[in-house]
Amino acid sequence: MKFPLRYLLPLFLLGLSAIALATVFQFSDLPPADFTFANGTEVKSVDPKMVTGAPEGRVIEALFEGLYQRLPSEEDPTVLVAAPGQATSYELSEDKLTYTFHIREDSVWSNGEPVTAHDWVFSWQRFLHPQLPSEYAYQLWYVKNAEKYSLSKVEVGDRVEIELPDRAGPKMFPATDGNSEQHFPRGTILSGILKKVTAVAGDEGKIFEVEVKPTKDGKIAWDAPGEIKKFVKLSESDAIRNQILKDDPKVQPVNFLTIHFDEVGIKAPDDHTLVVTLTNPTPYFLDLVAFYPMHPVNRTCIETYGYPEWTKPENIVSNGAFTLEFRRIRDRIRLRKNPKYWDAENVKLNIIDVLAVQSDTTVLNMYMNGQIDWGITVPTPALPSLLKRDAEKPEGSQSDMRIAPMLTTYFYRINTTRPGLDNPKVRRALNLAINKQEIVDYVTKAGQIPATSYVPPGLAGYGGGHTGEYDPEEARRLLAEAGYPGGKGLPKVQILYNTHEGHKDIASVVQQQLKKNLQIDVELRNLEWSVFLASSRNLEYDIARAGWIADYPDPNTFLDMFVTGGENNQTGWSNAEYDQLIRDAQAEADPVKRLEMLSKAEQILMDEMPILPIYYYVSLNIVRPYVKNFYPNIQDLHPLHILEIDEAEKARIFEAEGLR
């Protein structure tokens, strides 16, 4: 006799009662969803430009669609391919620098406005603008002059745009008076030629002299004579700016002075043609434009409501397969099928509930009770029972557990600005003192592979760097050589992690190993997801848990984040040779030489160890067999709009397990 799933699992997993679940997740007052899944942590935002997390990505991919999308291959559904999305096709120039995308003529926003190529020009300008705190903006720096625009880098002779602070009220985030209006750009834009940059206040401040050009019939008259004007950025310190304005009353303060966006390689010659020009050939660019930060946002919506108001369910306008019906914090996001989506007839799910569940135990309880159809992970202690149950199913039956290798690394960032941790020998000692095999054998226990490099295996032709094997004796030698024999004199170290049982268990083992092998005292601290992200970004930590899923299948997605000043670096580490190798690789046309450069860069990263790679992930999805078109893949991407429920099979399974 086959017992239902819930009877096969350890009793300690069943401690969360249905009453407790109902207190947190309010099911009874809602019409049922067609598909419900546990998404991990609370989603920070649904603005594609403002987030970097996987929980946010799952929702954003349902609400918005890019030029291309990542879908299962027809030949092998476990392999993702770039497929047409809002673009029907593209052409690539012979020099591999210019992509011409053809935008669908039948695609509209959820408010009925047509989707046009101009939406990408606006969205990508907003994405790159120095005003927007987007950690992923560097992903567009492959585009001609995009990096200069994003970082406000200008040179004499450049065409520039100047944003004046002449509109009261608009702000990126809500002001204390509750005003959250944000128009983009925020002020009047002047255009001109940068003629001179004068360093003042001991080279700490700059005055920009620009020949401001007139406009005629709404167009900039670049060839007409202009008027020389002087500007100082509001980003200068108050003391320097005030001194400049006092010394020269003709100087005007400005919000931003950047290279003119017309100089950036993003053009829309008509409503249905988008032309993107790159600085160098980029073999993974098609995968990049399918990545959710590149998805378009609706200009009318953003300019009407501003951030974050535009993302509220009553305001948001999207172009994906689903719309945002409502959001309850600490409960769920409800998505509803978008009838205006260009491929709506092939979207089978009408209502999707996305639950914010951080506890793996709660996820499994909800799965056993029939309250969710998909959980993104399971508690490690339950894994043997779940795998045993799958193994006992009749031949040909679909497993509940979908385990697969991932292009993802679990690692710790090290704040290299902290005393002690600023020494590479200390960081290498920490790495050699961690028994990663023990972690995957006794903590994670799902087939994860101990990390011997940062970039995970599985990328054709790439060799990578090497961290060194577990070697406590060598770790102690390095620590003593760094001036901390037996751990003496080394400041106490704290490991920071986002709240999750698995992260706590791993941190506890690392804590014990560092004490045993190096006599280093380690504290553990957990923070809620959004607070944790802010602490990591602001370098308010010693050692911080991290994980990186490949944004596209190429080593560069792992390595370019650690360039000096990179938004996702978040370690304080800088190495000029590393930076140059990454730049050279991005400009290298020969694929073999390019991978060799990236491999050399990774070895520098592994020698200096601003990060501690722990293991390579496997995905641990638990999915009901009646959910169709769900395929494991190395990026663990599962587009919601292709999923389908086999209602007959669902009824059969629920009856067999005594569920309603």
C-alpha cells in the first residue's frame, strides 16, 4: 500500500498546523488560483530596473517581456534558448556590432497603448541614468557610450546634455511629506558641446563650460552657434559648490551633466525598429536582452505616478503575459492573465498566486497540504524521504523532486576594507580552513559540488581559476604569516546571512570550522532580505552570504561583477590587472583568447580571495506532477506563461493523497 506523501515524512516537519498557516496565508477569502507557488523572500519591487534577486525576477518575467525571452528548446527542453518575445526577429551586422530588432506590430501595453521601439529607448535611458540606483546598469555597458552616460564621464568636445534643477517636487524615493512623484528626466534638458573643464578648490571641484545649442522645430541645431554657459554639479559637496557659486555668479547648478543620450548606441528610427550598436562584439548579447532588467517599462505610467507609486497594482502598466492584480505584504502577489498579451491564446493559467515563504519547512507543509503546486526548495532533512518516495513510484511516473545542476555558486563576500580582512593572506587562510566537502555531505546533502573556483563548471571551453583544496595546516601558516598566529590579534569576525534555515546551518558549520582550524571567533547574524541587501551594498558587514545565478551562460556573468566600483562587487576589492583583463576580454573577438583572459582574471580573484566560494548549487524544486512544461535547467528559469495544469491528473493525485 502506498501512503500519501505527508505520511512518509519525519513528524517534526508537521509541527506547523493548518491554523497557523491560515493565520499567515489568507486563502479562504479569495477565489482559488490556477497555480500557486512559494517564492522565497518578500519581493522587494516589481520595477525591472531596481532589483537583482531571483524572487523578484520570477514575478517581473511574468509581468514584463523583453525583446527576446529564454524558453525551453524544442529539441531538449532542459536547454534554454533565446526566442522571440516583443521582437519578432533581428539582424546582426557583418562586424557583429549592430543589432536591428523588429518590434511586434500587434503588441500593446496592458492599458492599450502600443508597444514601440521608443519604449526601449526610454527604458534603457532610465536604466542607465546616473539618477537611478540600478545595480544591473552595467549589463548595458556593452552598448556604445552607455558606460560614459551611466557614469557621467565627459570629455572636452563631447556632445552633452545638462539637466537643470528647475522642477520642484519630483524625487526618486518618497519625501517626508509623502510626495513620491518622479518624472524622468527630472528637469529641463539643455544640449551643447563641452568646451572646457576647470578644476577648482584644489582639484576637488569642477566647472563645466558648455556651448549650449539652440533648438529649432523641436530638434537640436548642433551646427548653429550657441551660447557659452558655466555649470557645476549639485553632486559636488555643499562647501565646494557654494564657494564656486559665490566666486562666479554666472555658474549655474545642475542635477546632471552627461554625454548626450543621442551619442549612446540606442536608436528607434521608427515605431517598430530598434537599432542597438555595441562597442565590441558580444556573443551573449541576445541572452542579455532577454534578461529581466532589460525589459521595457511604460513611460506614461512612470511619468504619471513616479517611483515607487507606479508599481502599485492600481497604477502599474505592463506588457507581459500577466498583470498585477494585488499584493499583500507577508502574504502573496496575485497575477492575472493579461488578455492584451500578444500570445494570450497560448497562456493556459488565468490566476497565479506568488507566496512569500522563507521557511523551507513551511513550504513543504503547504505542498503536502495541497496549498501550493511548486516550492523552490525543500528542507534538507526531508530530502531522503522525498527521494525515496519518488523512487517507489511506478515506472514512467513524474517525480515530485526536480533536482538538476545549476550555473550558480554559493559563496561568501569578504569586506576587504575591514582590519584583518584587508590582508589577502588572511582571506586565503579562511578559504583553506573551510571543509566544503563536509558542508555538502552533511548540511546541504542534495548533490551540491564543493567549489574549487568561483565560476561553476559546465561552460564549454572555459578552464577557470582555482581556490586551493581544504588544508588547515597551510591555512594556519598563512594566518601566522599575516601576523595573527593562532588567530591572536585578529578582530572578531561576524558572518551575515539573510534569514533562512539553510544559510544558518551553513554559517554554523563555517563558524565551527574556523574556530577549530584557526582559533578565530565568529559571530552569526541574520537579517531580513531587504535589510540584508542594503547591508551588503553598503559594506556594513565582515563576511556576508551570497549566491550568484548566471544571468546568461558565459563566465563573464560571474566575473564582470568584481571590477573596481562594480555595483555587485560589494567587497571593497579592487585590482587594476583584473579590471584590464575583463575589459580586454570584452573587446576580444577570438573566442579562445577571450576565455583565456577571463580564466586569468578569475585566477587573480581566487589568489586575492575577496570572496569564498563554498559550493555549486543544484536546483531543489518540488513540483506537482500535474504541472506541465516545467523543465529543470542550469539557470533554474521556469517561465510561468508556458506552464499548464492537467486537471484530471491533479484530481487523481489529490484523491490518492486525501486532499481536497
